Amino acid sequence: MSLPQNILLPDERDHVDTEFYNFPVVAYEGVYIALPWIFRTTNNLHYPTLAFSRDGLHYERKFREPLVRNGDHGSFDEVSIYCSAPILHDGKVWIYYTGANWRGPQQLFYAGESAIRAPGLATLPEDGFVSIDAGKLRPGILLTHPFSFEGTSLAVNLEAAPHNYGAGRAEVKVEILDHQVQPLSGFSLDQSDPLTTTGTHPASWQGRSDLSELAGRSIQLRFWIRNAKLYSFGFK
């Protein structure tokens, strides 16, 4: 029987009044995704943030902003958001939560008959916990570490910027590189077919998507991103 141990504590990047209130966790695509409930003791706010771990013991909190933000004044969830572990359903990440416009007896007293506690639902795109974002002026570039893969095709999950924001056409391209970071013949940037719409799409190069000849080899991917969010990629 093992003894309890601290696996996550507020640190110098947190506000001085930060406490952790709960810690729902789910196993997701080979990692553990956690939604630590942040309790700000000065203003009595509750909201979830994001943490992740590869072993269930050592968690990283690279993103400190709320994953689900409190509602505006007058909303049912303007003070407290108590969320459950996320679930994947119908191609989206669903996060059910209980929202309230009060916390504790003092706020409940002042809220009186306007006090509300009600269920809520927040949704994210599939794999949409974090993203690599790029605008229209310069392409965003993401270079992976070297790795090998199993499968025959590459799937890319992205979100295109809305056209009504004047962002212009979304475009994600990917090239496959060798161990010297040089494009492989047939898989260069110029040969990559652009991905332009929201969703998970097969990558292709001049119409060619079969990557079976590269399975097991050490490769790197370099993504070129405009007016889009890159959520994830995977091999099938």
C-alpha cells in the first residue's frame, strides 16, 4: 500500500489566492487529461483549467487560463463552474458542468431569490484542448521531433478561421522530412495538397496519400499553417 503524495500544487505562476478544489482526470489518446478546478479565494471564483500527464503522477500546467470561462454578470455560471471529466462524443469533446452565480453562504444570502445553480455543457472540437494557431500575414511553422510510425496515411485535424472575420483562406500544408531535415522526394511543401476546411482530413501530395513505403522509417513532419488552428495529427 502506497502513501498519499502531492502530485500538483499551486506555484509562482499562479495568483497568490489560488487553491485547487478538485481534479477530474480522463485517459485520452495515450495521455491523462486533467481539469483542475481553480478556486480564487479572494473573489470566490471557481473555474477549470488544463493539465496533462504521461504517467498519471507528473502533471504539466502550461496553460493557466480557464478552459471553460465563467459567464458574464447575470449568467447562471458567473461565479462557479464545477466540471466533470471530459468525454468524446459525436466528434467533439463534451464537458458537463454545474454552474452557479454564488458560492458559500454569504454570496447565497446576497443573491437571494436570484441564486441559480444549473447544469451546463461546454464543447470543444475533437482533440481541441490546445492548438497551434497562425494568421494570414506569415505562415506558422511546426516542426516535429524525429519519429517512426505504423500505418498507411496521415490524418490532420484543423479548424479553419471564419471567412467573415476577414482572415482570408485557411490553408494547412505538410511536408515529410528525412533525418537531415530535408524533404523526401514526392512529399515536399510544393507537392503538398492544401487542407482548407475544418475537420479531420487525409494529407496528400499531388493526390497521393499512401505512405506505406515510409512506415517504420525515421521521419519528421513540418506543417505550414495560415488562418487556421492545428489541433492534432495521427497515422492510420
